[in-house]
Amino acid sequence: MRRSAWERPWCGSLRAENVGETVELAGWIRRRRDLGGLVFADLRDRTGIVQLVFESEMLAEGERLSPEDVVRIEGTVRPRAEGQTNPDLPTGEIEVRVTAMELLTESETPPFQVEDGTNASEELRLTHRYLDLRRPEMTANLLLRHRLVMEARRYFDEMGFVEVETPILTRSTPEGARDFLVPSRIHRGSWYALPQSPQLFKQLLQVAGIGRYVQIARCFRDEDLRADRQPEFTQIDVEASFIEEEDVFGLIEGLFARIFPLAGIEPPERFPRMTYDEAMERYGSDRPDTRFGLELVELGHLAPGCGFRVLEAAAAEGRVKGIVLPGGAALSRKQLDGLNEVVRPHGAAGVLWMKRTADSVASPARKALGEDGVLRFLDAAGAGEGDLLLIVAGAGKVVHAALGALRLHIARERDLIPEGRHDFLWVTDFPLLEWNEEDGRFYAMHHPFTAPRPGDVVRLETDPGAVRARAYDVVMDGSELGGGSIRIHSAEVQRRMFAALGIGEEEARARFGFLLEAFRYGVPPHGGIALGLDRIVMLMAGRDSIRDVIAFPKTTSGSCLLTGAPADVDPDQLAELGVRPAGKEG
Ligand code: ASP
């Protein structure tokens, strides 16, 4: 019975209606149970498992099997015996009585059990990634990712978008991170950069008249890694001509309506909008998690002359804000002290707490402020009996970052995030430029091709920090899923933008001359967005680590444990490239 391989059923596909059929199956042995005169074995492929039964003349074949052996079998589908069905398994009503078996390859004992919920270390899992990916929960992530990408491609195709590939060996792109560099052999001493994004190419494609571009694009940024960062990652990269913000919002809301249901998440038809300023003021973050309260309250007006030096000093130069934790007066001294550790990494000196109890107040500032003084803060913050007010004072940036982090910390600790709720949101009106204290200069908050709001252009020279950008981020549950902007298409505005960034004409020509040149020959107004595919799949799959949704990820120190990259290369290769090793650090 040799059928075409493409007609062979998958292990996980067999159901009660297949009873009586003769089937050929191929896969891996998950485990074997000997019952004396009867051997059960689970056969696994990427779709699931099915129970095989070896009896009478086939018994000896079944007894040979060990976990992860690869077999091809022929057999008949039959119902499981009374009381043997497994409702948790899609194939749980049936089993396959094996009539012929071919042991294709034998497996050595694997370094960890290929099962969900493994307690194997991530190091071991990454070293033997092919075994890790064989585990159903990991396979499911790859399949979800595939379905998402297929659906996204279908959607963009229907919307008139064209997928165009852009170069991997290119020049430095303007996302502001460190580049990965590749030496050129032919042009000794010259270097390619790997793209941090296809930004400049997707803009050039608009000049080329493509009009609607999309790409599932690999991007490379040589940054220190965190749990949800990888040196190479994938974006759903989008750019279109003759569009405005609203068009981008509608496009992406339409996309999410198609992809999130693949994970049982139904986003609203339209996402709420919030300006950057409002997000910072209310949530202390430009990617606010709006699924719970604990919003920031303004207390700066109470600080001058209040009698507590720390607050007075902070109010003079910065901000004083707080959050109210309902019922938080029950927190112990130790718990309150612990909160300092949450805010200190953000530059805050600590958290000042105030409690309103049944007949009194408590706070380390009580002596300085007096009971009335403490009450003034509690009243202004709306803290009722049994509530806790947590105050942070200092530079505006620090106060927002610290309270933003505190809010998330408390929500997680105290389980304040409603199960199953998902909030989608557009954050708009980002500042165009960001002042860097260390370098004493402005940097583009998004990138240097982001358009300023038309009404703000006049302030590019007079008050650059106040110019708002036509930039937007799409946020889900406190995670940034993507961001983009309407671009500058006027040579004049672009020149002024470069000037605000301290990029002189010569430097602009050297770095981005090809784009500026292209803009001389009829550039359509255009804009776009890029969505972080890895992060979206991670959230849809309900995972905590981006590595779980990437087939072959790097560790947080940027190594691939499977291949051993980055690795030494042959000295001859280096010589050919004209590169001299600097020697290893450490
Ligand atoms: N290129 C930008 C980024 O990678 C996105 C965009 O502006 O479209 O963040």
C-alpha cells in the first residue's frame, strides 16, 4: 500500500469517523507501554499523537521500540476499548492496530524528555533545539506563527500591497541602534551594514511608484539583549503613498481583526487613541497598560511650602506625583520598603508612602507635614480609608518612569490585571525630538524621516523639544506592537530636521544622499509602520519569552547554542578580508 506521501494522514488527524480504514502513518515514538501480550505506543508528528497497538504477530515489533525512534506503520483504525477513551486527546476515541512496521531509524536516549512542561534547562533546550521544537507546545508556536504570516500576507494582498524584498547587505539605516557590520572582500576596507530596518528602501519604493509595500522583513540591531529582544528579529514592514494617519490606523486595525482571532483574541473594531502626553501623565509610560487603574495623580501643587524638604525641593525643579492603592494601608513596613527597589533603577530616590487608617494617618513624613499636611495629600489623591498613597518626587522623566514601573509591579504582585482582557491602543503625537543630556543634543525620537506636525514646523528652530511628530505606536496590554510615522517629503523640512539633529549638509549627503537625491524626482507623500512579528506571536501564544516563538533564537548574550555562533574563523578568511583580529577580551 504505497500511497503518495501527501495523502498519508497526520497522526493527530484520525477520529472516530476513520474507524475501519487502513492507514499508513509515519512519525516518532513518544512512549511505549508493555501490557504483556499487548504493546501500546504513542506515535507523534507535528499535528499530535495517536495510539498504536501491537498484538499477536506484531507484538515483537512493538517490543523493540524506544522513545524517539522513527517508524512507518500500516494499520487499521479501530475504536478504543470500553473505558479506554481519552477525552483530552483529539485522537482519544481511536487507536491504530499495527499490521506492518518499518523501523526507519533508532534514536539514542534523548538528553531530555520530549514532552510539554519539561523541566530541562533552557540551555539544554537551545542546544538540542530540534528536540525542543518536537515538543507539542513549541511546535504549536511555530504553526501559529506560520498561520499568522499567511493570514497577514493574504490580507495585505487583498488591500493591494505588494511584497518586495530589500537588501540585507546594505548601508547603515537610521533606527539609531548599533549596526552589525560585514567586511567587503572585493572592496577591502569597506563595510556593509545589516539593515536595522528596511526604512530607506521602503521609502525609495514609494518614489518608485510601488504605492503599497509590505515585507516580512528581517532586521538586525546590535544591542544588549533582554527577554523580549533578539539581535535579529522580524517585522511586518509596511509603507504606502498618498496616505495619512487615519489610513494607517484603519489598515492595522483591519489586520489585527484578521490575525488575533487565530489565538482566540477579538480586538475591537477601532482602537482608542491617546496622546503621548496623556499616556505619560496618566500612566507614566508611552506604552500604557490600561487594563487596570492605579493612574498617576498630580500632587505638585501641594509641595511648595509643605514643610517636607524632599518634596519642596523636588517641586521646585521637577514633579511630585503619586498613585493610590485601594486597601493598601494593610501593607507591612517590609512590603513598603521593598517598593524602593522597584523605583531606584529608574533614578528615583525612593517612594514616600502615606496611609489613611480608620482614625488617623501614617507616613514617614507625618512629623514634618503634620497630620493635616498628610491629609491634604491623601485628599488631593482621592485616597480613602484603608488606602495607601505612594509618592515619587524628582525630575519629570524620573517620576514618570518610576511610577510607571511601580504601577506595573503592584498590578502584577496583587493580581489586578483582569484575566482574559486585552486592551489595544494607539499612542499618538510623540515628540519629534528627544534631548540627550549626556551628548547635549537632540536625537530623533523615531527616526530622522518622521514628519513634524504641520502646525509645529515653525518651532523646529525656536523650540525643537516642543515639536510633535506625526508618529504613532500601536500598543497592546502595555507592550508596543509596532510604530511608524508619516514621513517628511519636503526637501526643505528634511533639511531643517537634519539641522535640528545637528546633522550638517555634508553629513546628511554622505549618509542619506541617495534618499535625498531620489526625493528630487517626484516623491509622493507617504508613511508607514512596522510591527514586531516576534512579539505579536509571543503575546498571541501567551508566552513570556520571545525565544519561544523563534525557531532558532540566540541567548541573551547573543550566542546560538545549537551552532556555536558567533565562532572563530579561519585566519586566511580574515586576511582575505583585510581584517586583523583585535584579540579576545577577558
Ligand atoms: N522603520 C521603523 C522601525 O523599524 C518603523 C517605521 O517607521 O515604519 O521602527
